[in-house]
Amino acid sequence: METEIKRKRVLSGIQPSGVFTLGNYIGAVRNWNELQDSCDCLFMVANMHTITVRQTPAVLRENTYRAFANLLAAGLDPQKSVLFVQSQVPAHTELCWILDCYTMFGELSRMTQFKDKSAKNADNINAGLFTYPVLMAADILLYGADAVPVGVDQKQHVELARDIANRFNGVYGNVFTVPEPLIAKTGAKIMSLSEPQYKMSKSDPNPNSFIAVSDTPDDILRKFKRAVTDSEATVKRGEGRHGINNLIEIYSIAAGTTPEETENRFDGKGYGEFKVACAEAVIEMLRPFREKTDDLMKNRDYLDGLFRQGAETASRIAERVLSKVCKKTGIIR
Ligand code: AQP
């Protein structure tokens, strides 16, 4: 007897809020590539999320193209996965409004990213920053995603999407698939190079805090040399040793070793030598990715064609869930 095994549906996204960092590459897009053959994948450039923080329009447009090119350069294949730009599928914002009405103020107030981002943007604590996780829930639930690959920082948002889905299903029956976060075993939280107790972020105003995937080899070397460590001067992981723990993790991923092998390889060696080795490993890991992105950015027509193709397929899939939700809630379309 033939048994049909349903492939898992996976959705994830990334904001074009700047040039991707090493954290975004290691913690997100690199892992997405591996999922393409075993799952039905959708990956989007989440540009609607990005305007929760003020953007320069021309820069946002450019970063949206660049983010899409980055996804392709990381190996995501439009023949295998649906790749699209969030703003080109209006169903996301339509569902978001409906889900806003099924999300509690108290739940959103507990989101740590809201607290962090509102502290960083004290002059612009807008409603979008507050309801960001509801748009993220809409992104996920619209496609019936079973799994959402994210870094540790986004786990709380996926949990909220689960709560919203369960609440809605409790009232209307099984409309939404309840998603699971999928957290990678390594690299799920790459830390800032200048303040290693905080995560590396592409919108950090200090460019020395992150490696951008577009950085030149010289920039990468300089930033690693300046990376904050501690006064112990041993390449060994330890409680509270945020800086060196982070560098060991980055080196191990870039050089393809385990953290133990990294510690053994640099036993008795100083930070100076280790930092140069980190830079060299990262330069080599990012080189093909950077070159491919640069090539793709020269071909906007090609990218525009893929934008259209992705938006059409994503809209078709999204329509099924959105029409069901509208029917259940009595919204005439
Ligand atoms: N430092 C990180 N380490 C591991 N994974 C990370 N991610 C982000 N930073 C790290 C993962 O990258 C994916 C896309 O993230 P995002 O663009 O949606 O937003 P974010 O998490 O807010 O990323 P940034 O770089 O910190 O952006 P800004 O500065 O705009 O806030 C997610 O899967 C995320 O977990």
C-alpha cells in the first residue's frame, strides 16, 4: 500500500532594513537553503515590517532588491521555493488587520523586541512597531506554514502566532495550521562585535558592531581585529565570556569545525592570531555569496521578473486561507 507523506510547509522572511549581517546569513538564509529539497518553502523579503523604523525610500527600494538578490545568492532557487516580496502580496496586510482583532494588548506589551526597539527609537514608538508580531503572524498563518525557521530572537513572535492561531481556531474551527519555530543548533544568535552581550543587528548605528555581507575583506579584517573580547586572552569558551564565545562560534561555522576543535587548534595562541583567522574564514565563506549578489544586482529586469512570478504564486496560496478567514468572520470581500 502506498502511503503519501505530506511535505512540511516552511515559511520565513527577512527585513530589508539594511544590508544583511553575518548574523542574518549564519542564523537564517544559510539554513533555508538546506530545507528546499525536503519541504515546500516560501521565503519573503519582509519590506512591510521594515517601515516600523524610519527608512529613506530610495534606500529601502535598493535594499529590497539587494535582499532578494541575497536570497538567490545564498542558493534559494525560485524553481524549488516561492521567493517573493511581502508588499506585492496584499493579503498579508488584510489578514493582519483581522488578526489584530484577535490579539491582546497585554500579549503585545510582553514582546521583548518591542521593548528593545522602542528603547532604541524613543522618538518614534509607532503603532506598527507594537503590532509588528501580528503582521508576522499573518505572514505565517496565511500560508499554513508548519515550521518557521528563525533565530532565537524571533522565537517569541512565532509563539505568539501559535497563540493567535489557537485562539482563532477555538472560535471558528481548524482554520489555521499551528506553526512551530525551527531554531538551528548553531548560529541561532550571533552577537555584536562591539557589545557582545547584544545580538548582531543590521540596523545597529555602529557599523563596527556587525559584519555586513557586502563588507570588503579589508573591512572584515579590521572589524574582527577591533572585536571586543576580555582580558583572559585564551581561546576557550566560558560563562559570561560573551566576546570570545561569539568569535569561537563564528569561526567554527565559517571554518567547518566544532567549537572543541577550534579551542584545540588555538590552544596557547593569542587573541590577535585568532581574530585574523576568524576574519579569513569569514571572508572565504562570504566571497562567493558577495560576488553572486553583485552580479544579480546588475540585472534588475531579471529580478523584477522573479518578483512577479513569486508574487503570483504566493497570492494564489494565500487566497485560500484569507477567503476562509473572511467567510468565517463574516467579512464580505
Ligand atoms: N544576530 C543574529 N544571529 C542569528 N540570527 C539572526 N537573525 C537576525 N539577527 C540574527 C535572524 O535573521 C532572520 C531575519 O531577521 P529580520 O531581518 O526579520 O529581523 P531581525 O531579527 O530584527 O534582524 P536584525 O538584523 O536585527 O534586523 P534589525 O536590525 O532591522 O532589527 C530572522 O530569522 C532572525 O532571527
